[in-house]
Amino acid sequence: MHCTHNNRYFLNDDELRLLTAARAGKDREFQALFNQYWPLVRRLWQEYYVADLELEDWRQEAELVMMRALDRYQGGSLTRFAGFYKQSLINRLLDLYRARQAYKRIPASQLSSLGEEDGDRLVDGHHNRPEDIIYCQFCLEAFMQRCSPFERQVISRLHEGASITELKGQLGCDERKIRSALTRGRRKLVAELQQK
């Protein structure tokens, strides 16, 4: 897609039009642009090891990074977008790595599940301000829109009380695919909450 010369990236007219259309929010052009960068995305996933980050999970992360990169990129000619996107991907991989390392360092004594009283307090409207409840509903709606149809199906059924074993039979897929959908869903929820 691009060649380098003196650390500059040059795009031909067709590539520039594709980039401009993707930046304007056109889905087909966005996917075509992402597909052109897929070899870079895959290579970075191989170079920067992040525990439990499957390639499909990283693909979705990279698509989100591209959306943000297109939105934030300030270059007038867009000719340096490739370098900007690559650095954005590297930054995201480093963030994911640091987050996993930080989680590992939390002492087990500080980790605890919600007790029955805590759970009641979370769903009891008397303990929450109305604006907090509305905020949570807004975040959940935005989060569900970020999820793929399969992720929404898995999350909804688990929320309704189904077990992963039951989901395997209902959805006709293996446990790994279900757990992968859950992992992607968690990341999207965290990303949604961090943006607010």
C-alpha cells in the first residue's frame, strides 16, 4: 500500500480517496482501508506479545484504534497516516500489556467478590442517585452497540443466568469461542467507560 522514503509515507490518489472516505465514516471504505493495513496489524501482534490476546481480539482492538486514529489525525494531506496508525497500534499494545501486568500485581488479599449486601445495594435505586442510574444505562446501551451480534447474544444469555456449558449447546460452538466473545466484550465495556 505504501512505500517509505526518508521516513515519509506516500499515498497514491486512490489510496488518498479511500482514506478520506474512511475518515468521513463510510463503512465499506473503512473496511477496505483496514484490510490494507491488516498485514501490519498482524505483524505487530506477533512482535509485541500480550498474554491471552488472541488474533481475533487484536483485530477488533486494531479496528477501534483505526477509528480513533482517523478521528484524531491532524495531518492536512493525510500522507503520514500510516506512521500515525502504526504508532497508535503500538501504543495500544503497550497499554494492554501494562494493564495485564498491573492486574497480576494486585495482591489476592485485596481481591474479593461482591457480597449479597453489596449486590443488593447496586440494584437498589434508593442507594443510587437517578443521574448515576441514567449514566449507567447510557453506558450499557453504548457498550452493547459496540459489541458484535454474537457478543451481544453471549453477554445477554449469560446475564439471564445461562452457563457457558448451556451456551455451548444453545449456540452450537465451543467454549473457547464463547470465552473469547466475553473477553472482547469486557474490553469494549472498559473502553466505553474510559471514554465517558
